[in-house]
Amino acid sequence: MNFKEVMALAKRRGIFQPAYEPYGGVAGLLDYGPVGVRMRRKILALWRRQFVIETDALELEGATIGPEALFRASGHLSEFDDLLVECNECKKLHRADHLVEGGDALEKEALIAEVVRVTCGGCGGALGTPRPFNLMFATSIGAGRGSTGYLRPETAQGIFQAFPWLLRQNRGKLPLVAAQIGRAFRNEIAPRQGPLRLREFTQMEVEHFFLPDAESSLPDGVGNVVVSLLPANGKGVEISISEAHAKGVIISPLVATWLARCCKFILDCGVPPEKLRFRQHNQNEMAHYSSDCWDGEVKTSVGWIEVVGIAHRGDYDLKAHAVASGREMRVPAGGGSRLVERWIPNKGAIGKQFKSAAGDVLGQLDSSAVPGIVVGVGGKKIELDEECFTLETTTVQEMVFPQIVEPSFGLDRLLYVVLETAWRNKDERGWLALPKVVGPYDALVAPLMVKDGMGERAKEIHRELRQKGMDVYLDLAGSIGRRYARADEIGVPRAITIDHRTLEDGTVTVRERDLTEQKRASIEDLQ
Amino acid sequence: MNFKEVMALAKRRGIFQPAYEPYGGVAGLLDYGPVGVRMRRKILALWRRQFVIETDALELEGATIGPEALFRASGHLSEFDDLLVECNECKKLHRADHLVEGGDALEKEALIAEVVRVTCGGCGGALGTPRPFNLMFATSIGAGRGSTGYLRPETAQGIFQAFPWLLRQNRGKLPLVAAQIGRAFRNEIAPRQGPLRLREFTQMEVEHFFLPDAESSLPDGVGNVVVSLLPANGKGVEISISEAHAKGVIISPLVATWLARCCKFILDCGVPPEKLRFRQHNQNEMAHYSSDCWDGEVKTSVGWIEVVGIAHRGDYDLKAHAVASGREMRVPAGGGSRLVERWIPNKGAIGKQFKSAAGDVLGQLDSSAVPGIVVGVGGKKIELDEECFTLETTTVQEMVFPQIVEPSFGLDRLLYVVLETAWRNKDERGWLALPKVVGPYDALVAPLMVKDGMGERAKEIHRELRQKGMDVYLDLAGSIGRRYARADEIGVPRAITIDHRTLEDGTVTVRERDLTEQKRASIEDLQ
């Protein structure tokens, strides 16, 4: 399927459509319908199994509105913007990087220099000077004058500010894997139709906090994963994670580990391996906080679509929030404590030596005073020797900011690429070859015909299978062929058909979606 | 537990805490932590089973930002406000209905009249004139001048605007049960601490669409449910749903049906029956769209807390959106079609009678013209008789707006009342007696001690149980008593302890939370 066909299928079959469609729609906002909500839920559940349960992650569900101070600290207030260019003639607004070929890879200054050479794509008029447009949605919190707040542009900052609390929940220990599923908001200048560039979208994020020197080696079961990599300064390569790490293609073992996990997850969602690659950001493309970043991209009819970003965020975020909030966000360094020696003025010795002037001498000594310091006493300058001090030895806990590696998925885009790449055609038939784990239902239950008691029996079987825990639905309307076709179109893996024989011997027909093979099975054996 | 103790437990054990706590917190916003997210997820899953799966509801997941036109149509732009009063002296802002005893039951005019008599609770100064403050968070969508948008104050409007699409997904048929889980936002003037009056909260809403005359009787399994009702004009009564309906205490069968479902669900979450009542709104309290409304309220240490509202919204919402959007939101009436007769000007007859003036005559006839109409021809007035018309009989499909009954839960408040009412104390021990279905984990897995291979065996058993699908966690730290106490405090129903005997015969100790009974069981039998 191409983009247009996915959009048509999504609308027709209740996967998604533009939000507020009766009001003409609002660009960049979607409604997910009955089938779409189910697919999202399945993808979320799979993600949660692999990224939360298997990694023993601590989950957080924070607020979507955040205070200005948070986003000043995170850098979003000053950095999170696109360059906006207005046409002097028709007043149309353009994103500067869309006006220039390869504009998204240029630095700000270079982009501004390039934009001068182009004219309005709409009317051909001259363009104004590019100006930054912050992509956060602003609002006001509280009555009266209120205080400025923003809708979070990523769920990550909510995790960072909650780090001290999460660390207590983890009994003060690192590593700590935190995870959050939730909405994020970006006031895109030019949202794309459908789920590819949304103003409101769902993220599935992990923030892995670890000690600076704790990235030692790849954990079990990761090294053998084969990935398709496109390094910033090199050619694309098919390579195992262990080799990619050994050869320095992916420097951080944790970036490599999460990249392997992301690869497995995307493939489990049904994306074919040959359509998945991980592309490294070049320096200009990298976010302000990031030291290394790989995008998981899927090849579609509209180009390579990013579905996940794996970023090494270093200690940028926790440092920023510690400074801005005044809260301790460091942890004891792995190497434990260290001895610190400090000279403390010896009041007794100074009293003996200086008598009534002792108070005056002590007043001239601050915490940096060491033997050899010169003080003024009655107009004379006197050097204090070691006798006037005591050497104090204390054990100091060295504190460091944890490092962070973040794999961050966009659920909406992931669903899109899963839909587009799962579509199959053969002869007249079209179907979504979704893996069972992300299909909207486990099975369709359908009577061959509603008459002769088959309809009633189908209802009973539907009820029984549901009580067994199967995620089934009942379809009574139209010919059986039409019902199969409808099920195929939304990726239901199996159809269970109740026919005349069912009433006699308790068996049903089970039709597999991909092969359209039909087998008889007894109702008890279904699972 | 009282309110303060719930708050302390929630913060200590990672259930929830004020959001942005390192930044001093933002009133009305919460962070849910690892244990809280799990409890929320369990409550959501139970709700979804009872309100979505069992009712075959169509789920929607819409955008949280909505366009101004939507909220103008819904009435939120003009009606969704609180009266705000500023102190002339200290400039403190008050909610008018908080200044007057029983203020929330007064109509606007009465409230304004009452506020004149009081002074500022803070400084005793004179108060200004009350003015309306709209409770929606406003923002701007798009670059440049943008267009005004609001964060949805309820998830319901998203369902209403999507009704035509959902109806198509339901193949044009009513009844249609639609459901949505999602965030809603209210810019409260005076948010309360904790989850009781939040600026950002999670709703679990059902909108049940049905034909006006289709509310016939109570469905099976509903009539016997006994509820505690407090009618607007009457005394509290313990009564079965069928009796409440028969006696006219609850007039609408669908309101009664959903109230029964809500009652069952709240009790399944662990709220004791004697602490749950359903209170009918009086006329002043009722929202602008509602014709009958019952609040499910739970008795807590801070009074009766509303956790669900069951409202008969009539056809208010669909009518409003149909008018505002121009989109058809009616459905064919249950009674089918009806015959409509209409007079059509007979061009032939008029031509014969009026010759060259026929065109002039026809020009004077609009669609409302019937025999007997007087037209001007060449300065004369002439009455047209039946000869000049044809009587056309057509079949018209009568269209009606569906009626709506809405049960709408607030997840945050529900979690609060579940926590408060589930707490038990006995001797030195305190525990959350949560039903298994809403507890954060199925079981704790803990070695008696880490040494002698018990720690390793515990890890293995933890892994095995997880693969079996059990939602278990491993706790290795501290004495076994402390680990039991920690599990009790967050409502883990069972503890599975690995001891010396486990290594010998493969049995473990299973401790039940509520009775602290300990039994031996073989690992294979655990489920």
C-alpha cells in the first residue's frame, strides 16, 4: 500500500482519521477509532513487555503540562524551535528547512544564508527574514494572571525531574531504568497529513540512568542481534551488535544494547528486516543534549520514516535540572569515598600565641586558610605556622551525575509503518499480515449463516471463547466471504466459522488469514 | 488511613507525589510512580473488561487539544466557568462558591448575592465583584497568529464529534456504546492537594447512544443489584435496581443499568459497600446538558468523594455539534419512514392557462406554493387552483437525534478512595487489603536469605513465574519481615518465599497478605 491507500483503509475501517473531521479537521491531530485503539494497545503491551517488564523498569506517568522553569532548564524554551519564513506577498508561512534541498541537515546560520536565495513556493513572492518559532504549546496555569506553562514536547523531562523520587523507589541504587508512556505535543509549523508529523503524539520512552564508568560490556543475548547500520561517516552495513561495538561503529555499549532491543521490537511488530535501518545523526542534526544518536528508520512509500531515536544524553539533563531546581540529582560515585585533608585553625594554639589579639587573628581566617598564611596583628604582618592549625582528615563521598541513554519511540509512526509494510495482495485478495501479537483481535467468530440456529450457536461460542480469555469478536452481517474480507483487511489472524456440522459434532472451521487454509477443529481445542 | 496518611504512603512507596516536586510542585498536577502506574493500569484493565469488552463498546482515542468551534458548540466556552472573586486588599483570588456555606448548590445569581456579605478569608478585606473564569486551558495552534484551541475539559466531546465515523464503524446501527480513556484538563482556581481536585486527570468515559424510544426495560443481570441511593428530593434508601426503576426513583432504564454496572465496578475495586452511595443532582447542580444525573460517591476521611457521574445527556450534544458543524448527526427513527405529500407546480397546465405569462407565473411560485395561492399577471391578481399543481407523494425517512446516557469515571479519585478504604491495621501491622485484581503485583518473590544459593534460586523462580504470565517482583533487600511489610503496604496479595527446604524439595512458603497465613506449596502449583 502507498500512503494514500493506508489513509483510506485507516478511515474506512476505524483505525484513524483526522480529529474533528466534522469541523473540517485540525492539521496534526488524529482520532484513533475502535480498530486503531486495539492495535495501539497491542503494540503498547508488547513494548511494555520488552522495555518495562523484561528490564525491571520503574514506570512513571507524569503530567503533560509543565511549568516554565522546567523547560527553561531543559533548554526547550531557548532551543526547541524551527525557523519560520513568511512570504512578503501572500503571507504564507514556511518552515525554512523545507524551502532548501537538504535543509534539515544544515546549521541555523547556513540555512538562513540559503533561504535568501529562494522565493515563495506558493506565489513566487519574496520571502521575509527567517525568525525562530518555538514549537511548544503555551498555556496559562491558574486563575487571574496565572503562570506560564507548556505542554511537554517529550515525556523525557518528566522522568528527569522525578529522578530523585525514582531513585528513592530504587533504594538509591543505579542502574535505574525508568519508562513512560504518554502524550507529547509539538506545535508543528507544517504538520503532515496522517500520523507522520503530528502535533499531538504518543511516546514510549525509556531513560536508562547509570554511573559514568559502569558501561562495561554487552549483556547476554544482545551481541548476536544483526542490525542494518548507516553510520554518519560511512557506508551502510549489516552487522552484529557485538561486531558493531568491537569495531567502534557504536561506541557506547548501552546505546548498542538498546539499539538491539529496539531492532528486535520493531521486527516483532511485523516490519520486514530489509526495510529497517539505524541511521546515525551527524553533528548538525544532533539535539543540543545529545552526544550520539541513532534513528531507527523504516522504508515506506513516502521515504524513510523515523520510528525510534536512541540517544546518549550524557549528564546534560540531570545537571541542568539540578542547577535550576537546587535539588541534588547526583549519586555516590562507583569508586566509593575518598579521603580529604583539611587544615582547621587551632583556637587553643592561636589563643596562646596571640592572647587578646587571637579573636582578631581568627576573624582573618576563612575556610581556605592554610599554614603560611599572613595575618595582620597590631599593624604588623605575621605568618602562621603549622602549630596554629590542625590537619583534619575526612572521608568524602564523591558524587557524580548519572549518565543517560534513551530509546524513545513514537507510537503513531510505528503504527503507520506497521500498517504499510504489513499489507499483502494476491489475486483479488488484500490483507494485513500483522503478527498475532499486534493484530486487533485474536479471531473472528462467524456463523456460516444466521439461520438454522447457527447464529445463536456462534453467539454462545463467542461468549465461551471470551471467557477463556481469547480476544474475539462476532460478525453476523453479510456473506461469509465479505466477513472474511473485512477481517483480512484489519489483520485478524484467524476466522472461526460455525456451520451445520458444528451443530452436529461440535467442530468449527478455522481459517488462517495468510494462507486462507481451512481446517476443522473442536471448540475445546481453540485457544 | 486519613488523607494525610494516604498522601504520605503514596509519596513514600511510589504511588504518586506532586508533579515537578524539585521545582516546588505545581498545584493540581501529579506524578504517578512505579507502584501507582501499576495500580492505575489494573483499575483501567478492570474497567475496560466491564465497560468495553462486556458491552462490545467501540473505543476512541482522540486528541486532547480541540478547536474553539468544538467548545463553542458544546457550551464549554460560555458555560464552563467558576465565579472568581478577588480581594480588593490582598489581591488573593477566591472561588465564589467556596466563600459561602453550601455555595456549590446555589445558582449563579444567588451566589453573587451571597458573596456580597462576606469578606476575604485571608486578610478580612473587602471583596471585588465576582466574575466568571473559564476553566479551560487555552493555547494557540499553528505558527504565526495561530488559531485558538483548548485542552479538552472532558473526553466526551471527542466522542460526540466522532459520532458519524463511529456510527459507520457500527454499520449505521444503534444502540452504539462508545468508550474513551484519556486525560482531561480543568484550570481549577483552587486545586486540592493530592488527587481529589486535579488540573489534569484521567477519565474513563462511556457514551451510550440509543434511539429515543428504545429504552424499554432493564437487561438481564442488572435488576438484582442493590444500590444505596440518595434521591434529590427524598431520603437515602437501600434498594434493588429493578425496584428503584419500578418506583420511579431512577426514571431512565439506561441510567439505572449503567448505575448498576458502576456500582459493581466500584465494589470490585475494593470499596466497601457501606461507603458507597449514588446521589442524585438537584436542579441547580446539574450541568447545562443534563436532564438527570447521579454521582457515585465514596465516604472518606475528607467527606463524600465523587468518583463517577452517570448523566442522561438527552440529545443536547449531538444537536449542538450538528448545528455547529453542519454534519448530519441524526439517525433513521425506529418507526421507519413516513409519507409526505407535496404540491408541485404543473408546468404544462400553467403553460396552457397563461401562455406567454407562464414563465412569470412560475417565477412567483416557490417550494411553499399550494393551490389557492394568488399571483400577479399583467397587473391582475389571479388565484391558482388545483389544476395548476400536481400532488406528489414521497416516502421520507424520519431522522432523529440519538439520546445519550454517560457514565464518566475519574480514575485519579477512584484510586484515592480505593487506597484510603483498603487500609487495614492489626496490632503493629498495617496493610492495603486490595482485591487481587487491582493490586500492583500478583506476588512478591523473596529468598529467606540471599546466602546458601537461596538468592539465586529466587531469581530463577521469579523468572519462571514471569514466563508463566504471573506479575511478580523480586525483593532481595533487608530482613524477610521488612520485605513482607513493604509488600503489605502496597497491597501485594501473596509472598512466595524461597528457603532452605526449597533447595531440597522444590516447595516454597506462600504467605497470604490478609491473614498472614503461611502454607507450603510446590513451585509447579503456583499460578
